[in-house]
Amino acid sequence: MNIIRKWSWLVLVVTVFSLVFMAAGCSSGTSKGVQSGSNALVAASAPLTIQVLDVGQGDAILIRAKDQVVLVDTGDVPARDKLVSMLKSQGITTIDKLLITHPHADHIGGAAAVFQQFTVKQIYDSGLKSTSNLYKQYLTQIQKKSIPFTVVSAGMTIDLGNEILLKVLAPEAPFIGGSEPDLNNNSIVAKLVYRNFSLLLTGDAESEAEERMLKKDASALKSTLLKSGHHGSRTSSSMAFLQAVTPEAAFISVGANNDYHHPHPSTLKKYKEKKIDVYRTDTDGTLTVVSDGKAYTITKER
């Protein structure tokens, strides 16, 4: 009787372990991992590396594919030297594609330094104009250096090679705001896609832009990760938008103790309710994501 009981117990244990193993092997979706430490250690040989650079109160996102170096926005003027230093520390001399989501200072402020210190092969822009001196200088440098310039809109796809794509979801005509377009709400929104992995880059898109994208095709918004709109402002990340994106984690590019009180507590509350992990450049430093198209790892600088 004791032998039978022992044998039954052994069978039960083996069965349980087999079921656990099968469940793990049959699971679908993108697996993830989170760690802290040096960005360089995880970024060295990955097929796709994304860095939400710590440039204070602004956006600068570096994408490195096998054959392409892509920079999305350039931070604000005070961080331009830091941006240049971070790029040079990685041995970057050429930026294959520079994408400017919209012409606010905290997104184009470092452009002049980028043009001066690096070879920029191609610029992507929404075509949205600004009367600021920074924007005028930006256009002047593009013309002076004869850099190819492409105006993008919803529906376009930018091929980064090696199966990596940037699918543009916004803006679309007519611009939100009519004759005086809203710079934030007409930000370029692009979905970076590599096999089963994706990251939604939102610039400073706010609720009106989110509503427009939801009405057009909510299913297109679904992404593994989210770059939080407008630095975590309360005017972005509506519950309906987050429901459509269903990200596992959100990145907030924001300056410490900034005057705008970003990220807003109400936005952080939404992320918590949706069980979205939050990473912030003001507390975590530069955030690095590496992916092979199936799994991904997030690394915090500090």
C-alpha cells in the first residue's frame, strides 16, 4: 500500500511539472525581462536597440537597427551638449534618419548641434510649421546642408531594414486645429515594429489626436510598449487610448522637478489601473530596450 501511494505521488508530481513545462512552451506573445545597470552591456549586439535618452524635459529616442541609426527628436537646447556626448560615446558619426515629431523646442532644440556634429542623411517631418527662431534655424540648416527632407503622414511606412519598420499613424490631413494647427496634437505618431515586438512613439500627441487615431483604426495602436504622450501629461493617455494600445510598459521622458509637473498623478494612476509598468528618465536615467523580435529586455541606467 505504501509503494502504491508513493508511486501515485510520483506520477502526480511528474504530471504537474509536465503541465507547467508545456504551458511555458506553448505561451504566445513577447516575453520580457527587466534589469538595472550599464546600457552598453545589453545593447552591444542586439538586432534592435532603442534608447529613451535622458535629456531632461524633452524627447530624444535613439533607434539602432542592423544597418540604420535613427534619432526621433533631439531634446531641448540646454541638453544639446549632453545629447551629442551620448551619441558620440556609442561611436555614432552618422544618423541615417532623423525624425522630428513636431517643432516645439523640447523636441528640436538639439537639432543644430546634431547637424553640426553628425552627418544626417535623411529628415522626416510632419510639415507642420512654427514661427520660432529655433524652427527657422532648423530649416536653414537643412537647406544649407542639402539634407533630403520628407513630409510624412498617416499611412506611410519607413523601412529600417532587417524587417524593422516605422508605421506612421499620425498626423493626417486636415491638421487638428484648422488654420492654426495644434503642434502637440499634430505630432508624428509612429509604431516601431519588429516581428512580434512593437513600440508606439507618440511625440506630444494629446487626447484629440488619440481620439482621431482610435476612430480611424483602434486595432493598429496595439503595441508591446508605449512612449508616453506629452511627457505623461494629463492631456494624454486617455483610458480608451490605453485600452487600445494595451502596453506592458510605458516610458516617460521627463526632467526632474520640471515646471510642468509632468508626469501628472492622474496619468500615473491610469497606468497603475491598467497594470502598465512605468519607467521614467528623471528617476531611472536613460532607458534601453533590446529585442530580437520575440523577447525584449528593459534596462535602467540607474
